[in-house]
Amino acid sequence: MGGSMLEKILIPLDGSKLSDAALGHGEELARAFDSELHLLGVCEGPDEKHHRLMQAYLEKKAEVMRRVVSGKPLNVKTVVLCGEPASRIIDHALRERMDLIVTVSHGHTGIMPWTMGSTANKIVHGAPVPVLLLRAAAVKKNGSRKSIFAKILLPLDGSVAGETALPYVLEIAAKLKSKVTLLSVVESGQHVHTIGGLDYIRFPEQQVQKMRQDLSAYLDGAVKKFRDRGIEARAELTTGHAAEEITKRAKAAGARLVAMSSHGKSGLRQWVLGSVSNKVLHAGKTHLLLTKLPPNSELSRPR
């Protein structure tokens, strides 16, 4: 397999049309990275019939994916587990050392009595591995025929913690010929808790200018990494509220995927990526690739 970043991809399925949509996008990555694919179904009760139904459904999906389109056939495994869906999915991802989980944000189920919506939410917050979260509304509108990797928006805050999505976007863009927009947002102030509640304190103009300069230089360096690999990339620097700008710029750039670190505190300013990615998660319309710092990394330890 040659040590690719995405050697193993996990796709939890609940039997619904929506969760099936995850297959198309997961398969596109798996073919590009020559990944091993795990299709996982979770039965909440010990019901044998459910178990058999799920197994048959997963096998049918796997069979279709194993057929050779061009090149090598895909390596697809099917797994049926029992228990609470989100925790079983996260357990499997940890035990099998999965590199990515692909899941859909909402969806009422087909075979299984659990909804992908709340499960996806738990996976996003609880999984220690990157999660590709597909928006149900966007999936319904565009189906899974069109690649979501053609145009990618990568928000960066200038910190190492905020860069965890960068290597993934580099690899995906190199393999799938994506166009990438790298975005940094200079916050013009910050919310501060005061006796009267929450006040918005504007930063002094000088400080904002300094942040713009630092970020501009940082972005140029990041863009160079992409261009050095022959990837079409451009930088955008804007001022405003990070989450709003990310959502707005994704739309303007025609990006169907936003890839960002799900936490990180910036060295350049207090852009707490956790809260930003959370807002983008709830307000945005694009698909999201959320990455995290490895739990044992220096930066993820509380200071």
C-alpha cells in the first residue's frame, strides 16, 4: 500500500439511501489512495434477523465496490457490530487504526433503527481520527456522482494546531487534481466576558495590521507548498468573524468541501478553532473534513 495517509477508510452504513451516498465519496478516495475500505453496520439489539439483514446489505454493497472499474479491485471488508452506534463506530476506528471515517450528517434510516444525524454528531466530537462529514442536503441535491474534491477551502489560523488538515488536503489535491483556496481570517476584535455579559472589544488598528502582515506571509508559505506539488492554489486573507467568513468564502469559491482542524488556539490571535469549526459545522452548507491533533501530541496537551 506504500504508506499512504488514508490506508484504511471506515464507512458506517445504516441501510438508508443517504448513508449509501457516503459510499461514492469514500470509494473515490479509496481508489485514489489504494485504501482498505471497511463498511460497518451496527445492530442495537441482539436480533438475529436484523444482524443477517445488515450483513446481506453490506455484502451486496461491498460486492459492487469490489468489481474492477480500472486498475486494481478495491479491498473491501464488511463488519456488523452490536451496541450503541456511535461508540461502536469509534471503537472500531481505534481498534482497527482507521485513518478516516466517512459519515452523513442526517438521515432517517433504512434498515436500522438509529439516525445517522445524532450518530454523526457524536462521531465528529468523539472520534480521534479525521472525519469526512457529508451534508445530507447537499448529498440529496447533487447525489454522489459529482466529486466533492474538485474545489477545496482550507481555513488556516497561523498556528501549528490549526494546520492538521493541511497534509490531508495536500495529498487529496495532488491525487484528485483539486483546486485549493487557503483562507485566513483576521478577527478585528474578540468577545470578552464582563460583568454586564459579553462585550465585543475591538483590537487596536496597529494590532490588526500586524496580524494581517503575519498571516499574509504565513499564507504565502502555505500556498507555496501546494504549488510546489503542481496543485492549483490561491490565498485569501480577510477580516471579520472566522466562522461567517469561512461559510461565505466557501460559497464564493464554489468549494463543496471545507477542510479544517477541529481545534487549535492560534499563536497569532485567539482564534479558537474548536468554536469556529463548531459554528461552521452547524451553520455551513458544505461538506466538511475535520481533523484533530493526535492525542499524544505536544500541542494537544492542556497548557
